[in-house]
Amino acid sequence: MASIELQQIAHQYPSTSGEMPSYALNPLQQCWQDGGAYALLGPSGCGKTTLLNIISGLLQPSEGRVLFDNTNVTALGPEQRNIAQVFQFPVVYDTLSVADNLAFPLRNRGLGKAEIAARVKTVLDMLGLSARANVKARNLNADDKQKISLGRGLVRTDVNAILFDEPLTVIDPHLKWQLRTELKKIHQQFGHTMIYVTHDQTEALTFADKVIVMLAGSIVQIGTPQELFEHPAHTFVGRFIGSPGMNILPCEVQGTQILVGGSPVATTALTCAGLPGLELGVRPEFVTFSETGGVAATVTGIEDTGRHRIVRALVNDTKICGILREGESLPAAPRVLLDPARIKLYQHSHLLAGQVP
Amino acid sequence: MKAMNNKAWFMVLPVLLLVALSAIIPLMTVVNYSVQDSFGNNEFFWVGTEWFQEVLNSERFHNALLRTLLFSGLILAIEIPLGIAIALAMPKRGIGVSVCLVLMALPLLIPWNVVGTIWQVFGRVDIGLLGHGLASAGIDYNYTQNTFDAWATLLIMDVWHWTSLVVLLCYSGLVAIPEVYYQAAQIDGASRWAVFRYIQLPKIKRVLLIAVLLRFMDSFMIYTEPFVVTGGGPGNATTFLSIDLVQMAVGQFDLGPAAAMSLIYFLIILLLCWVFYTVMTSQDNAANGGRQGGEG
């Protein structure tokens, strides 16, 4: 196990058209602690898989250095870095049995027979695959195959980190939760450094101690799930995390008043009056509807999710959505109230300084 | 109850006629010849399985069958591994792919008798580049007189002509393997051999089966090339079943034995193809035919 440090890592894929290639990954600096559970969260094409492959050594970064426990491993391949990686689609060796699949990485490393057998047995028990140890791997279903992919990493005692590249994409929804719980358990039991790439916020927030949100080849925020929810550093993080995402409303500030579409909705202590490109961010959880106060709104739609209802409304032609909890009802002429303590101000998508958690 | 509409059968009629004319009637003619004898004048009389017994007991047939089996065995033993090796060595992307594919496809476009003629001339000691070259180098080579030389020439010619087919089939199987398998193997520390043995070979097995079947059938039925190059000689050294059959049917006009031999020949090919297919797919069938997932 090891801590992982990225120093000024950047990557460009070779261009096929001869133009100057753009960065798939913009220069970034990042340190991951030994034994942490991290999630790389972002939309498709944001560079998270590129970053993961740079850490594992499948990809050589075009710039920068990768350090494991302060040792430069940039030029080493994945087998020398002692990395385990689980891919989006389960990779098993079709013609080998489940047990042989698990033994494969150990045999390649030339371990003794007795030791291999013992370790394979441990992992088979851990994954609940003992009963099918001698079944050919190709006859398993997708989630058991994915367990084998994971098992080939767990069977090695010397792995520095286990990397996951959207490992639950092809797994049935009801098994996703189960596998995620198992992963979490394995993490607590063995304390491997785990890095988990996903575009699913639920997976990221439930799996990781720290979530790294990426957008267009750059890291936009790193934080605990709670920090990301409460203090998004970027409007993208606000919108991407939460369901529904944060309301981002174009606004103006006059003195201490925040105006949305000309109507004052809240006050701010920040001195940002007159700045261009201001936006107000507030989570739907902190938008309430009442008969008095606030600003008038026109309700355009209500979605019932079972647990609560999502109300979509217009405030001076600006879309806003709020949440009605169970038992709450919508007034006949609703007015929108924003929780002043939960309002964030952004300029050009970035959180304005001075709004400390 | 709905009335049966039998008009649809008229639509199938042209196909039935075509198949009857092209396959069923000729085959039944052969069956007919195989159980009868004739002294000319279009008079036939029934002989039962006599011709079959004669053919099956004749040394001439045994020798030809053994020669043909040996030839097919050697062809498979050379072309399959060589084809896989070349497919593995071919580039996976870039301009090299098209160049290699075109080069590989070229021999496949040449007609059989042209291939035979090319090698017949190529190997001649007096004017052929190969034959004369070998003779000049002091190597005693003459495919018209030496059995070994004749066999070597035919084998090399077939390898030159048909290995491409194996290469193209294997290559198509190889490029279909997702990159992630190689990445996983790299992470598992697999050697080059382990990657081939546990990823590439299992993944190309299906196309390889087709390659083996095609190459077996073709080489087992080979006629044109040995006919052009060696004419079955020296002596009977390269008289394969097909050449023997033609000699019997056209040369000697022994219609009965020739028909019996054709049928036996046909059944042998059918039987061996079935054996190949069964053996190579037995693994799949043994384990509940699990083709779910993981294929691509």
C-alpha cells in the first residue's frame, strides 16, 4: 500500500488530424493518502479514465511525474507499480476456472503452489465464490465476472492501490448496492488505497471518503460528500451533485441586495455589488414555498418522487426548483423563499471568495 | 378453420427445380452408377455394393487416401500455426494495416490453375527461377523425378496460396479483442505467451475453427494444382484421391467404381469435418453452452 502523488501531470492524446492536440487532462497536482477511498466523479469524457490509467501505468502522461510513496514510478508499467485495476466491462480469462483466474496473477509472479492455493481460497471465501471455484469463468454472469476481476487484485497482498473504472456499469441495479457494500467492507478490512471512477454521484458519494469532481480535463473540487453538497466550489459541482441539482440563477447585486430578475430575494454580506457574471446558487432542499414573504412564483410542474415532491417554478422568467417534503402543501399563490444561510454566490461559475463553510 | 393456401408452393418451385438440377439429380446419378454395371449400349444391371467393396479393398484407393490425409495433415500443421503467427505480427492500426491486408489478399485472388502454372514454371530446373536457382546452388532438386521434391513443391505452393486465408480469419478475430483484456493482462503481469494462451487463442477459437475446416476441406479435395504441377507423379507419388478419381472416371471410364469412390470420398470429408467441428466445439457444449457476456 502506498500514497500516490501526481506532480504537474497532464496528458494529450496524439492527434490524428495533425492539429495541435488539446489536453485530455490539464496540468494538475494531487496527492492521495495511503489507505484512502477516493472517487473520481465527472461526466463522460472529462478525463477521469485518462487520469486513472496514468495512475495505473497503462498510460504514460505526456507531462509530469507520478510518485508512489515518494518514489518516481512514471516510467514503470502497471505490473511494476503493483496496481490492481477493475474495468468497466468484466475481464475474465474465459477458458480458465474461477480459481485459476484468481491464481493467474500469482502464477505470473512465480509464487509457490501452496501459497497460491491458500490465497486463492481466502479470496474465494471473501467473494462468496467457493462453491463455483472449478466452474469455467465464462459461464458466470456479469456480476460474478466482475467479482473475479476484483478478486485478481485482492489475491495479491502487495498491491499499492486498487483502481476501479466504472466497475458497476454492467451490473444489475439491485446487485450494484450489494457489490458496493462489499467493496466498502473490503476497504475497511484491508485498508487498500482505492480510487473509483464513476459518473454516478450516488456511487461516488456512498463509496468514497473524498470525492474529486472533474470537468473537461480539470479537477473542479475535492471534498467529502458533505462538503460537495453544502459548499460547491463551482456551479458544475452544484448542478452535478444532488438530485435535482443546485438551482443556479443569474443575479445582480445592488448594495447588499441580491436581485433575481429584478426582484430582491436575499441579502449578502459580500462586497460584490455590480460585478458582472454573478450567479446565485441554492439547493432545492433550501427553497420553500409560502403564502407570504419572498417573491411571487408561477408553478410550472410538480414531480412526485414518492419521498417528496419536486416543484418546478418560474420567478420572473427564471427557472427554479424546490422540494416539498411529505405533509407540506403548496399554497394557492406561492411565493418563493430562499434560506439565506444556504445561498452561495458565484462569478463566472466559480464560488466567490469569502463564503467559508 | 382457416383454409390452407397452397399457392405458396409455386413460389418455391423455381428454387426446388434449381436445387434438383444442380445437386440432387447429379448426386442421384452418381448413386445410380455406383450400384450398377454397364457394358455399353446404355445397358445397366444391378451389382449392389460390389463396387463399394472393390474400392474399399483396393490398395490403390488406400494409398491415395493415405497420401491425401498426409497432405491435408501437413497443410494444417503448417498453415494454421503460420497463419496465427503472421496475424499476430501484423500491425493493429495505421497505414500498415491496409498494406498488409492487400498483400495477404493477393494470392487468394489468383485462380487455381494459374497458381499451378506459376509454380510449374517457377520450379523447372531448366528455366524456372526456383528450380534453376537451386540447381545453380548445387542442390539436387527436380519435382518431376524426386518424390520429396514433388511433395515439397506442392506443400510450399499451397502454403503460399492459402496461408493468407488463415491469416485474414485470425486477424479479424484478433482485432475484435477489446483493448481492456490486454490491459488487465498487463496488470496481472501476464507474459506474452500467457496473453496468447489465455486471451488471444480462446478469443480467436471460433474463426480458427472455420479456418481449419476450410483448409481441411480444400486441401483434402485439392485437384487442379497437383494436376498442373506434377500430374500425380512422379509415379503415383502425388496421386491424391481427386486425381485418382478423375483418372478412373475420365481416363478409364470405369463409371461404377468411380461413382462408388466419389460417394466414399464425399462421406469421408463429411465425417472428418464433423469430427473437427465436434472436437473443437466440445468445450463450449460441455459447460451449458455459456455464451452469455464476455464475448465482446
